[in-house]
Amino acid sequence: MSLESIRYKRGNLEILDQLLLPLQTRYVKVQGVEDGWKVINKMQVRGAPAIAIVGCLSLAIELERDNCSDKKIMRQEIEGKLNYLVSARPTAVNIKLAAEELINLANVLSADENVSPNEFKERFINSIESMLAKDIDDNKAIGSYGCEAILKNLEGDGQVRILTHCNTGSLATAGYGTALGVIRSLHASKKLEHVYCTETRPYNQGARLTAYELVHEKIPATLIVDSMVSALMHLRKISAVVVGADRVAANGDTANKIGTYQIAIVAKYHGVPFYVAAPLTSIDMSLTSGDKIKIEERPDREMTHIGEHRIAAPGISCWNPSFDVTPASLITGIITEKGVFPPEKLSEYILT
Ligand code: MRU
């Protein structure tokens, strides 16, 4: 059985509390937008696609209970609530793009005199619900395009050894995963020899979540700490790095979990292809380059403590950016559900 980060049936939404993984499996009920904002902000659910889906579903839950019969008021409330959800975490663009699309839909439905308030509600909720299946389909397509690209460029013994960073699997999406979807697809092709996943300090998405998914899927894998990446590439032949994305700018610069940038530099030095796997919903064509991406800074406590246990010297100050930006020049290809694009040609491919 594959892991389920989001459990949804009309009127009922639960998310797997990722703060408790891997030691406890507990689902948390999301009863509306306020809960949606909190579970995203506290990172009980995380990963760019999962953030967007849970945020929008939390609105669907609230609308399902709402008996408002004034479409203008519904439209206004929807816009306000979506903007509020977008504010829960600033870097991943998926929720912002989803909110813009849903606000457009609300405008159209509200303006159409042939649409009753009930039909407005039904069509709006249906549109949110369709995000779940679409995300899984997109991830499967990303998986197979990524697998194909990596196998095509494979040198040496024909066996694939992949390095990944952070968590991009079923837990970060509606299912299957993006970069971890590529790994799943390579595993299914029987060409995958081994996966290395970084611990991903300070939040440890790699050690807690990716390692958990890899063990669950019985994919041969080894955990390394973040500072071992250069040694790994020097001593063990890595075929490719595959990571996810929180926001890709129009020029291909990519914001992803802190530490991604240094892995890309090390990969370039060692001649290892570096791929970003991301759905089109992670691409922000409104930003010309990565330096315009807002980087979330998280509380010091995520660095100074592990659980309740303090590991850093009391009194030390901390800097805790949650993401960094990898320049397009370090990226071999961006793997999307429409194919693998060279980063510098992204706008050409996306706009055509
Ligand atoms: O802070 P997080 O855990 O939400 O960060 C997650 C990442 O950086 C992922 O690589 C990215 O969101 C892609 S998830 C498919």
C-alpha cells in the first residue's frame, strides 16, 4: 500500500501529521480554512503540491457546509480565504497559482446568470477535488519522462545511482511524488541500483520522510548527512541528482529546500547531471529570475533543538532560510509532466 498524506472524501479532510513521522502515524482532521492555514504553516503537511492541494481542499470543506445563496458574497469570501491560505508559507508557488485559477473560476461562475448558487458551489468544489487525481497523473508522467532521460544519458555500468534531497514523494504530493516519482519509475524499470538521500537539516525531511518512504517501498537506499555530498560524489559513482522544486522562475532558476544549491555546485564539479522534477504548477512565469523569489525563514528552534532536546549552545543566534535558489546554469533539465526541458529554454517550451 502506498503512503497517503491526504485523505479526502466530500466533506471530510484528514492529513497525515508529518511532524510525528516516522515514529507515529496519526491523521489530523482539517475542518476548514483556519485549520488548513495552520497545518500548512506548522508543516504538519508540507511539500509544494501537497500544500496547494490541502489548502484548496480546506476551502472545499468549508464551502460544503456553507448555505450562502448570494453568489457575490460567495465569490468575495472565496477570494479572501484563498489569499489567506496563500499567506501560510511564501516560497512554494503552487498554492498561489491554484488560488489565482480558483479566483478566476469564482469570477466566471458569479458573473454567469445561468449558474445558480448551488451550481456555483458544486462546480467550484468539483474543480478543487480534481486537483488530487491530476497531481498523481502529472507525477506519473514526470516519473516516466525523468526515468527515460536519466537512462538515455547513462554512462558506465548501466546501473543507476541517484542522489536526492528533501522529500518529494507521496508525502509531499497527492501521491507517487515528483523527484521520488522518478526514482520509483527507475526502480520499476529494474535499472536502479541505489538511492542516496540526504538528511536535509534542519527539518530532516530526508532522514524522517524520504528514508521512511524508501524503506516502505523497499527501494535500496542509504541515508547520508548533508555534509557528505562531495565525498559521496567523489567516492561512489552517482549517475544523477534529482530534486524537487518549490518555485521555478521563467529563466529556470529554481527555489528548493535549503542545501539544494550546494548539491548542484558539487554535481557540476563532478560532472553529475542535476535534474529538477516539478509539475508545471511549480513554474512561476511571472518572475524573470530566481533572485525575485521570496525565501521563507523559519524559527531558530528548528536548528537549535531536535524535538524537545537542545543541541545548540544557548545564546547563539541562528539564520534559518528554508529554501535556496539554484541558478539555471547548474541545472541539466527540468522534468515536467510535458517532458524534460533545458532550463534556459523553459519559457519557449511552456509558452508553446
Ligand atoms: O519545507 P518543505 O518540506 O515544504 O520543502 C519541500 C521541498 O523543498 C520539496 O523539494 C518541494 O516542495 C517539492 S515537493 C514535491
